[in-house]
Amino acid sequence: MSPPTKGDSYARPTVTGHSSAGRLERALRAGRFAVTAELNPPDSADPADVYSRARVLSQVCDAINATDASGANCHMSSVGICALLTRAGYSTIMQISCRDRNRIAIQGDVLGAAAMGVSNILCLTGDGVQTGDHPQAKPVFDLDSVTLLETIRAMRDEARFLSGRTITSPPNVFLGAAANPFAPPYEWRPLRLAKKIAAGAQFVQTQYCFDIAMLKTYMARVRDLGLHEECFILAGVGPLKSARAARWIRGNVPGVHIPDAIIERLEGAADQRREGKQLCVELIQEIAEIEGISGVHVMAYRQEDLVSEIITDSGIMARRRPGRMRKVARV
Amino acid sequence: MHVIRRWSGRNARLLNFLYRRSRDVLEFIKPLLRGIGYDRLDRPMALIERPLKSLLFDCRMCGDCALVQTGMVCPMTCPKQLRNGPCGGVRPDGGCEIEPAMRCVWVVAWDGAKAIDGDAAMAAPMAPVDHRRKDTSAWINLLRDADAAAAERARR
């Protein structure tokens, strides 16, 4: 057997004007309401633990997020998960946090990821080490989310490292960032999104949205600034397991805002897990109606099995009818 | 230190004015400083800068001063040393994700920036820190950068 030629895994954009060859970018640019979902990384070295989770998510989503030690807790790396997923043909979003690696390591990972067939990269600052299971660790933060975006954009568009040295085959990736409309200083948040767009963000995934009124206020300002036309915005959602879990998240996970009304609703339910799922379905339906939102990002912590049901029940898949491409011959 | 930092944020306008005037003075005596040699001036200048900026801004001597763009609040005092705005972990009361008792550096900076010139200075993305400059004089580095930029313009 001959060795694979260049291009087998190194994917170039197939559509003119696209940054990547990925399914997520194609879905978003075609105007489809996109769905992404987070894969909870295993505390194991067994690839089956990754594939079993990816299998249930891939039924309904355009790309799977491989988290990078989120919450500063150690798990299988995002690079490792992406290696497994791309090998099996899954569409991935590789998350890069600035907490654990410096600019040399990160840029190397970007080239490696693109070579494996990763089409999307999400640029994050990362949670502080103090919030995780290794508070003794040395925090790196050589770059931040904004400079990380600029760095990868220059690698892709100008084919050069941060040092200026030339890259012979640039990484064709669709660039993403995070946004949190629910943390102070609230009036700055839309401007922060503008800054991330200026730095290269083409899509954003937001923190969990439980407060629709607040999201609408944020989106109104985003539309005023015209940002919804410069960047695809995917709203973060997820099922809450119980009122107790919701309280714990609110108190312990940085940046998550859960209104009292939500917790009261869960408390009053006979089956809290079921109510949490139903609540998530309703939130997705409300979010889908907000102008300027291009999709949802489902973060179902240790409840991956629910994602497919949630998306199906929300009815958003019905909106994804084949549009102007329907005359294309099918196999 | 947090008290001083918040005072600096509240008085960002005054400090910004003083900062800009000092820069003008520096610009004025630049030929003299260049004559003495930047490298020779690094240590004595850093010796002056350290106590002054430590007192006013809780300065960490990164040598790559960003105060003018960050509402006169030192971004290196952020536990994540962010230079481009707040992370998503700011607590509802404006407290830091990592040190809840401390007010988020960027919440203070936001108020400082509004007092100076609105949010204009904060809109432009800032380059990552040059870690070689740690413990060197930010003033001298400012002159170095200005000279390098002028040389670059002349080259073109």
C-alpha cells in the first residue's frame, strides 16, 4: 500500500470563500440552524469511551466540541479526542485554552489539528487553575482568547507563525470564540464580541442561556452593532439534572447565571430530570426565534444520551429542510 | 493593594493626564536619553518606576505597559493576566472568578476607561506580552518601540 498522499487528511476548503472544508461552516453559511454539542472528555485512555459518546451526539449535530480541560479539571486532551474523532470521520471543534500551553505549543497543535482534519477551532482564555482539580499547577496564559484568535488567523490567512516565519501549507480552520452575555460588565459584553470578531472570530458559542430576557437585551445591542452579520452566534443550552444541581452550578461554575425562577420550576416538579430536559427544549424553541442567532450549542454534562431527544423534541430539525441544493443528485 | 487599585480606577482621568504628560516630557528629552544609551538607562529607570508604579497601580513590572489602553488599571494584576478584556467568569457582584474578594480588574478598568475617553482605547486588540521585557523599564521600552516604528516607516 502506498503511503497517503498530502491532502488525504489535510483538508482544503471545497467551497470558494470558505475558510474550512468543514460541515459546520457549510451548514452556517447555507443558513441552516446549526447544532453543536459538547463531548464530555473521559478520564480514561480507552478510545471506546470517546466513540460511545460521539455516536449519540453525532445523530443531531454539525460538529462535536472537544473540550480542553474545562473548569481546569484534567481529562483526555482535546487534541487526543480530535485525533480519534477525525480518524472516524466525525466533524469536530477543537477547543484551545490558553491556561496550559504557551504560544509555541499552541501553534504546533493548530498545525497538527488541521493536518488531522480538524476544521474548527474554538479559542478560549480558559478557567483559572484554582477552579479545578490541580490548583497547585502553574497557570500559563501566555496568550489570551483575543491574541489566540489573531495568531491562528495570521497562520491561516498570512501563512506565518507569530514569529513571522513562513508556514508552507496553512491550517484551513473556521475560527470560533466564546461569549458570555451573562457576566459583568454587561454593557461591555457586546463590545467584547466585536473585539473578538475584529481578532478573527467567525462563530461564537455562548455560555449557558437560562435567562432569555437577558439574552434578548444582549442580542438587541449585538444587532445594533451589526455583529450578527459578521459572526455566527450559537447560543449555549443544556439540561439541568435537578434543582440541587442547578444551585451547585450557579455557586461553583464561574460565569453561569441561572435565575431563581428556573430553580423554583425544577423544585416544583415531580420528576426534576424530566423537567430539566423539558425546560431545555423550551429554551431552544425560544432562542431559535431570536433574530441573529444561528444555532445552539448543547452542553449536557454527563447526559449526552439526552441531547438527541432534546434536539428532536425542540422541532428545530424540521426547520432544516433541504433548500436550494435539493436538485443535486443523491446516491 | 486592591484599595489603591480601585482608587486608581476612580481617578483614571487624572492619572491618565499625568501619564500622558510624563510621556511628553520623555519624548522631549529623548535625544538626551538616546545619547546616554537606552541599555544604560534601563536599570536606573526601572528603579524609579518600580516603587512609583507599584504604589499607584500595583504594577508587576512586565516592562510592556498597557495602562493607557486599560483605563489606568494594570492588566497584569488580573490572575489570568488578560490584556484584552474580562473573561467570562466575572461574578454577578463584579468579583473575580479566581479571587472572589477582589473586584475584577476589568470591571474597574471599564469604569476607568469610560472616565477617560469612553471605550475607544479598549476596542483595539492588544498584542501578547513580550516576556523578555520583564523587570525592564517600560518608559525606555516605549522609546525603543517609537524608534523602531520610525525606522520601519523610513525603511518603507
